[in-house]
Amino acid sequence: MIPLIPLPWFLGLAAFMFFCGVFGALTRRNAVGILVAIELMLNGVTLTLAAFARFLPPGADGATPLAGQMLVVFIIALAAAAAAVGLAIVLAIFRTFSSIDSQQINIMRW
Amino acid sequence: MDEILAKSAQSSAPALWVGAAFAVSFGLVVAGSLGAALLKNLLHAVLFLALALLGVAGLFLMLSSTFLFVVQILVYVGGVVILLIFGVMLTSKMAQPDIPPRNRQTLAAALLALLLFCATAYVLTTHPWMVSAEPPAVPVAEIGVGLLQKYVLPFEIVSVVLLVAMVGAIVLARREPESK
């Protein structure tokens, strides 16, 4: 079966998703908003990996479709862990400063 | 003649469906990403993120990775989005209208993101990828076997990382004892 949707469509869409996330992470003042943007970036990357795993021929260096899907599964697991820890940090900051404005949290600045 | 017609009808109907499904997923991802990055109301942004994640799940299905489709729905739409909604609601004091949602580097960040997106998209779409003629689909059973045989070490490491992250999140988010 020949794939109907060509590979560059997936790659371009993933790049769009990633850079939406970059913009959000750079500009949001709310720390939860930054977490949302980071999730967006991570998902763009997983989409790229899944597309490569599907389209590229198996390489001689062990680059099989199975390896690509494994990589995506591990990235999703680590992203979930990152989201949980990040949110816990945000809640701790909120309890300390009663604000999660990333402009006001500057105790680590010297 | 009849055979050819039947064959073309057989092959064009799935093509149409796949095209329509791709268009829907594409639209979901584009709208969801823009909304998640741009919307002022953070709760709406999280809901748009859920839309984008659903779109990516649809794209996984189109890449014939059914396992990733299920994982995406379970972990992201069912887990991470709920977690983020909790986060938004627990810290909702931030939703005061007098605090601008963006910092001062918005213009520079927009230019940077646009420039990098154009460069990346140009490279990704013009590079002559060696696409295999018959892309292999990985059955779910093979993924299960791979997780417990070839990739068992990373699997165990990730499980330990998840455990540590869970304990760490509980410790971080716990209220401090007030005896001091």
C-alpha cells in the first residue's frame, strides 16, 4: 500500500506545532501557559519521529520502524513525568509567592 | 472495463476517506496549536491544546501506528490535559485582567519563531527524503515483545524515572507542615 499523504506534509505540520510552542514558551507570563507551550513542542517532535518511523526505509544501523515507535513511546512517558513535576513546581511557587507570573519570580536572579 | 471501474472505485473511496481524515487532523492541529499559543484565557488555551493533541492522535492513526494513537489519547488527552486544567484552576488568581498575558519580548519572539519555522519547514520539505516504497506497519504485538525483550533496559529506566517523578511531584506539591 502506497502512502497517500506524502512525508513533507507531516514534517511541515510538526514544525508548525513546534514553533507555536516556542512562541508560547517565550512569551507567556503564566507559568502554566509555559507548560502548555512545552507540551506543544514535545508533541511536534513526537509527530516528526512517528512520521520518520513510518516513511523512511529501515537503515543498517538498527533504525527500524519499531525503534522509531519505541522512541515516541519513551518521549511520551518522559513528557508526562515532566508535566507532573513541572506542575508540582508551579504549585509550590504559587504557594510561596501567591503568584505564578514568571516576571515576578526572580529570586534566582543575581 | 468493469474490472477496472470496480478497482478504481475500490481504491479511490479509501483515498478520499484518508484525504478527508488527514484534512480534519491537519485543521485540528493547526487550530489547536495557534489557540494554545495565542489565547489569553489559559483555560481555553488548554482546551485548544487538547484539540491539537487529538489531531496528532489522528495523524498517528494515519501513519498506521495504532499503538501510538492509543497511548496519545490515554496519556495526553486523558492525563496531561486534565493535569494542566487542574493547574489552571488551582492557580486561578493569575486570571486578573490587569496582568497582561504576554511579556515584553512578544514581537522579538514572534519574529524568531516565524524565521525559524520558515527555515525548518524549507529544509524539511525540500530535502530529498529516501521514502521507502512500501512503508512497513508495526503490529502492536511486536511493540509489546520489543518493550520486554530488545528495549527492556530503557523500559525499566523509564519506569524508575516515572516513579521518581511521581514521588517528587507529591513531595513538591505537598503543603509544608505548619508546626514551625
